Amino acid sequence: MASSINVTGHLGLSYDDLAYVNEQIHIVTGAVTVFAVGCRLLSRDFERLEKGLCVGLFLQSVILPPMGCLLAMWFELAEIDALAMIATASAPVASSVSVLTHWGKGNVALSVLLTVLSTTLTIGLLPLWFYVYSSRWTTTVVVVPHPSDVSLYLALVIAPLTCGMLIRRLLPRVAKKLAKFLSFAFLADILVTTVLIIIVNPSHFDANIEIWEACFVLPVFAYVLGFISAFVLNLPYEKCVAVSMAVGISNTNLIITTAHRLLDHPGAILRIPEIYGVFAPMQGLAWAMLYKKCHTLVHEKYPNIFSSKEYDEK
């Protein structure tokens, strides 16, 4: 990146300055959001989640990567955009999933575990799936996330989550107030980082219609696939919501960070992760509101549609 590029005129901030500010805002708001989620959880909430974990990890880690490849082929994306689409589809679960799962009345503990485990597995799975599915376009590009970046994203989930759970155990009333107030840091993250991304890379949003359509379709497919698959496999409603949310939002920040590490001038390869990074969370808000509306309907009027065995035992 050329730090001499001044994209804000009278503000006197360079491309690198804004990119750094954007990254720091995302880190802080992400940690605050996960802390708020932790303020709602107890250790017993993490029991009997094995089936949901297997379903969510399989869909996110095995099914989504080829879907990224198929979308790249279907929309006839250029090589650089096809590679970016595959990398985006192969990324782990985003940390913001936990708060959206809470708003959608889903199983928050399951969403947290899916985030942690998928992020851990991404060290091996991201380069594997990228190599397998990008071979249609190239065999010379390799995408390997740096261990320090993966460790950072894990720490940004585990540390604030643990602190929040500790407060929940010791000061439950304080934790309840903090959880309610701090959860909205996610909305601030969406708003501020979206504006900064547009300021930093305005040309990336001047993309052709096929790129916009592909970035819109991928999360829609993922949200629907996650919920339907969990329902068919007889998971209770709360876990269906958690799986849907986890599969629906990939951690594109890891892809962007990896691109900056591997390339001096990542340029257009950031286009799809950034556009997807705008679409997926906004769609997530819509799905969370829908799932919340359906929660009462499911449990009061149609209690037999979804399995309740795991939920009741818990």
C-alpha cells in the first residue's frame, strides 16, 4: 500500500492511517461485543452442544468453500475476484455471530464454540480448500493465514468472553446491564467500519453487477442452508438459529489481513471480502429479527415442529 495516498483531503489522513483506524475500531468493538455476550453465559450453557457443533462445522468448513467456487463460476467472475470469493467462502465464523444469535433467540454458547473451533481449524482448512478450488483459475497462488493473526482473533473471542462470564458469575445484576448496553457495539462496528471501508477503497464498490450479486447470494445461501440443515437433522430451534448465523457470516477481516500480509498491494483482491463484509452482517440483522419473531410462534403455537429433546435435557 502506498501511504502517500491522501484519500481524505483536508483531514490529512493517508490510506494507511484510515486502514489502521478501521482495523482498531473493528478489534475494539468486536471485543466489546463478545464481552457483552459473555455477560449472559454460564459454564453450564456449553453442555450438550456436540451435535450442533458437528453440523455447524461441517457446513461452514466443508460445504461453503465449494459454494464459493460454484458462485465464481456461475457469475463468471474474473480470476482475481474468483480467488477472493473462494477465500471468503473458506474463512472461519465471524465473532459478531454471537450477538446476532442472541438477538435471534438462538443458542449463544453454540455460536461461540463454532467461532472458536472454526478459527482454530482455519490454519489448515483455508489453505487446503483454497488450493483445491482455486485450481480452476490458478495453481500458483497460495493463501495461508499467519498463526499470529489466527491467535489474535482467537484471543479477541476467548479473553473478553471469559471476562464477561466471570462478571456474570460474580455480579449477575451488573452483568445483565452491561450485556444489554454493550451489545450495541456491534451496530457501531457495522456503521463505522462500513463508512471507513468506502472512504479507504471507494473504487472497490464501483464493481460490476456480477460481483454484487455473488456477494449477496453467498450469505443468503449460507443462512438458509444452515437453518434447514439443522432442522432436518432434528436440532432444536435455538440451535438451528445458531448454526444458521454461524454459517451465514464469515470472518472476512482475517482474509483482508492475510491479503495485506501476502501482498504489498492487495488492491482489487479486497473487493469481494469488503462488499461481502457489508452485506453479510446486514443480512444477519434481518435474519436475527426474523428468527426472533418466529421464536414465540414456534414454541407457543407449533412446539412439535422442532426437536426439543436436547434443549429440555440441558
